[in-house]
Amino acid sequence: MSKIVIVDKEYIFQASSFSTDLTDAEKKKVEWAWKKEEGQIQYFEKQGFIDDNGIVSKNISFDKSLAGETVYVMPFLKEPDPSISIIVEVEKVNIIFLTFDDGIQEGTEEVLKILKEEGVKGTFFLTGVHSYFSYDTDKKKTLAALKEIYENHAIGNHSYSHANYFYTSYYRKGGVLKDNQNNRRSVKDDFIKNKDLIKKYIKEIDKSYSNDLMLAKNQTIPLARFPGTNTWFVDENLKDIKSTSRGRTFEFAQKDSKEEAEELFKLGYKIFGWDIEWHMTFDLAGVTRNKILENDKVDYSDDEQAHPDHIDLYSEEHIEKDRLTDSWKTVKEEVLDFAHHSSLQLFDDNSKREKKVVLLMHERAFRNRSDNNAVESEKLRSLIKELKKLGAKFRTLENY
Ligand SMILES: [Zn+2]
């Protein structure tokens, strides 16, 4: 069995499925080779290895001179042995995009520490309300987190208001309430307002920053994610797709955010939804919504002061709120499942065929417990370590 790959990309192939229960010694008889479409078979110098799960892996890189060519990669038996028949399933590496929403907030620091220690990059979709609250509460800590994101990860725009958690009215009525006369700040202006705020903070950590966009240091493409809806508009071939999140579709919400997505795309943003979500409870959204509904006297004219997120949602009272409901093992299975189905081209759009998985998470779910126990962020480390073992590569969404 062979598999077509694009040469200028980096892949790991796995021979993961055998027709018989081979012993370890037998599995070691598997070798790897490759050839160009019309060319001779060539052998890799270093062969694969067998890991603890009995998976034969091969890290493959090609000479740059082959860039753009199609090559076939084949695993086969070193010495032909009729008593052993192997069926080898060759799969491309999973490229995982770790994405974190609603920062800068409690938990951002914990997540950044894990990513740094594991040497992987993520994309942080920042919101104005959360960042402003964080900055106002602890300026030093907030700017340190932003600096780490700015220098080592990618930054995305996730709106200023997060729709105040009233998503339907945000998309249907054209933005978020900005005063008591029912005037609204449009979705587009809400993203611009966020951009201006984050840009202001970036300038505090890099005085030479002169870009009008909100970008990390080495980032060139602005990224955005809509609050509360799984909307995609990456390019003309990847827009308005149905969500593939466990068979649930978000057409209803997508329809509502379509015009806004067009507007942001015109401003240069690539808009990303997600494939898999590391589920958590959303208690704090409810707390926020209730505060708004209870309080007739909200002064929307000063939205930083008036925004319910200015209430400390991370106080002792709320410390157990917004916590993970999926185990890291569940998330791992879902990521592999999604990658597998995308490789079989089961989705109705072309873009999902390259085994790319966008994983949505929220930093606050990983924040320390009240006893400062770091167990929550260790779950993120466990997932990353396990996916690494399976050959996953981690990229920022700029490189989708
Ligand atoms: Zn969000």
C-alpha cells in the first residue's frame, strides 16, 4: 500500500494496522521506501521503530530538490516471508491547532507555561472584556502573558464584548448594546474596538510596534473567531462550511454571522471556527447574563465599567465554575477520530482532507484551583504529550 504525499511538507507515517498479531520481532521486519511517480524505489537510510503501543513509525523528510513533486511512500517486509501478511495503513501526520479563547484571563498564565515547557505553539483568540478586566486587575501579570503570546504564539481577534453572551441578538440584531437607547455597536466595530485595545497593550510591551492590526511578533495574517458560533471563512474554498463538530451542525448560527464574516474577511481577517472542543461548563456566561438581566441600571455608555465581566468572576465564590467536563483521553480520541474521518474524505468540503484538527479550549478551564493545585493545566500537558507520541505536529492557525 502506498500513499501520495506532497514533498515540501513534513509528515510522519505510521504503519498501524497489521493483518495478524505479529510479534515485535516480526514488526521489526517492516521497512520503508519511497519513489517518484515514474522513478525507482529508494530506501530510507533510517528505518522505523516500534513504540510501546506496537505502532511502527517513521519520521520522513525529503530533499528540498523534490519540492512540488509527488512521491509514494511504502512500507514493506525486509525479507519476503509468505507466512506473514501485513496490511499496513499509512497515515499522514495529524496537524493540531491548539486554540484558546477568551483571554487574557485567569488560566492564560498556566496554559502558557505548559506550552512553553512542551515546546508547542498555540493561537490565542483574545477578547476586550476579558483582557481589560485582567489588565485592570493585574497589569503586570497581564502584560507578561501578552508578551509571551506576542513573542511565541499567534494572536486572534475574538471580539470586544463576546456578545455579552447574548449571541442570538448579537448576530440577528446587529451587534452588542452600547447604551440604554438600544443603540448597538456593530459586530464589525466590536472586533475593531477589540483590535484597538489589544494593539494598545501590545505597544506597551513593544514600543516599536507600528502595525494597525493585532498581530504577534512574527505573524502576518490577522485571525478572527466569532464568539458563540462556529463560523469559518478562511478563503473562497473554505467558507460557510458546516461544522463538523461531532455531527452537530451550526447552520443556524452560521447563517446569522455570514454577513459579518464577509465584512471581517474584507478587512483581511481569516476566520476560524473549530473541529473539536474540549468541553467545559459555561457557568460564568450564565452569571454574566443574569447580572445584565437583573440590573436595569447598567450604564452602557462606559462599557468597560459597565460590563458585567468587570465583576470578578474568578473570585472564591466562582472558583469551581467553568471547569473541564471532558477528560484529556476523551479529547485525544475525538481528535484522532476527526483526523481519521477527514483522511477518508467523509466531509463535504475539500479543506478538511488534510488531517488538520482545530481544537478549541478556554484558558480559564485550566486555571489553578483555590488551593493553587496545578492539576488542571497538567491535563493539557498530558494531551499534548500523548498526541506528540502519535506523531502530531502543532502549528498556529496562520499556517492552516
Ligand atoms: Zn469565546
